[in-house]
Amino acid sequence: MPVHTSQGSQGSQVNRGRGVGLGLALVSAVAFGGSGVAAKPLIEAGLDPLHVVWLRVAGAALVMLPLAVRHRALVKRRPALLAGFGLLGVAGVQACYFAAISRVPVGVALLVEYLAPALVLGWVRFVQRRPVTRAAALGVVLAVGGLACVVEIWSGLGFDVVGLLLALGAACCQVGYFVLSDQGSDAGDEAPDPLGVIAYGLLVGTLVLTVVARPWSMRWSVLGGSADMNGTSVPAALLLGWIILVATVVAYVTGVLSVRRLSPQVAGVVACLEAVIATVLAWVLLGEHLSAPQIAGGAVVLLGAFIAQSSAPAKPSQEPVASGTNDAERELSARGTAV
């Protein structure tokens, strides 16, 4: 005889799990959002943006090294996934983003980077040839229109064009991050442990950035001094510790744990708050201000990212289908909301 559990108890457990997941996703967004605010003073103090990225990734890789040792079997099982995650999801995103914030305001760089959810849908629709909902397509249009307001395209691209291109490069690398994460999540019991993937991604990113950044040429003396944060002197070592421990390790770990409790779409929507948090922090701590059209455009970009993420079609269920369910009706219903 099957054992029937209380629906009320199950519902409360689900709600509790979602509440914890949303809390973790918010912590991840705050942690990631604070990276640029802590990094920019170090860059202005004399560190090259790539050197800051190398310090961030190498420091986080050292902290996560025990997890890499624990999941060392991943090197043989999923070498391509680990290499791609390290190249795009770690080295590519962070190098492009940190180089971008050395030329444009933190909020602008993040808002451009958060075109990534819309670009992911473009990949799904035109490369993977999977259906995309009309609402998701609307999200893409809104995000592109909002970006035009952020860069004030009517004034001839008032911001540094190279900085904007670097921010767009970060968005493209983030697309690779999402796609690779999707590749590793559909293997059922054989799916690689996400914490192991993060640990090895940081190691791969460190190796790549060591060649690109050449840390032996870094101005190491900067780390022993202080950096200016909108008129306030802050120890450079303290800023670096925040970047490594909070903006990288805590951000990645809480982000992964939140996805385990939420759908990737919901966690991605909460992650979009990173742009808002970073902009507010840059305003409070760095004195960076955005014009009214840029603020409005940023809100539209976030709205477009919200729609694009929350409207992404869910993966097909791997569970057996009940015998009383009409497959044809389900398929027609699913197609009716897709383009």
C-alpha cells in the first residue's frame, strides 16, 4: 500500500525551501554586486584590471582547493565542461567586466552585462532551435531598448566605446556560462557536483589568467597600502579580502545552493538584482551618478531580463507520464504559447 503524506506538511516544506532559496539568491546577488565597488578603488590605486581579476580568481581557487581535491574524478569525466566553465564563466566574464569598469561606471558595465539573459534566449531560439515564448521575445526587445537609453545612443555614445564593448564581451561570456551550466544539469544522477565544477572552473581560470595577466609584473606594493573610496582611505588588503571571500567564494556558493532550491529561471531573476545593488553601492560608496534617462533605461533592461528569465520554457520532465494524460493535448498546449 502506498504511504500518503500530509499535503499541508509537504507544502510547508516546499515553501520553506523556496524561502531559503530566495534568501540565498539574494545574498549571492549582493555579494556579486559588491565586487566592482571594491575592485575599482584598487584599479584607481594603480593595479591593472587583469591583475585584480587574477588576484580574485587565484585567491578564490585557493580557498576552494579542498573541494577540487574531493571532486578530482571530474577531471576525467567532464574535462570539456570544466575547461569551458573556467574559460568563459570565470576568466572571460570577470576579465571583461573588470576591464570595463576601469573605463565606464560600475552600474553601466553591469547593466550591459545583464543583456546576457536575453542573449541566452537568442542562443536557445536560433542555435539550439528550441521554442521561445512570446513574452521572452518581448523581454529581449525591452532589454535592447533599455540598453540604448543606458548608453544614451542619441548623444553619439557618450561613454567609452571600448568600455561598452568590454561589458558586452562579459555578457557574451556569461551566455557561455549559462549554456555550459545547462549542459551539466541534464545528466540525472551522473550530473557533476556544481561545487566541484566551480572549484575547477576557478583553477582553470587562474591558469588562463596567469598567462594573460602576467602577475609577476604586478605592482604588489599597492596591496600593502590604501585605496581611496570617494574620499575615504581603505586598506587595499581589506578590499582584496572582500573581493575574494565575499564577492567570489560566497557569491558562487550561495548562487549554486539557491539554484538547487529554486528553478534556474527564478534564481536568475533574483540575480538580476545584482545590477541594481551594484549601481546603488557605486552611488553611495564611489559617488557615481546616472542621468534620469540612464536610470529609466536600466530599469527597462532589468525588466527585460526579468521577463526573459521567467518566461524561459522549462526543461521536459524526466518522470514517467501518467497513463491518463493525453500527450497530444500537452504538446499542442505547449506549442500554443511559443514562437
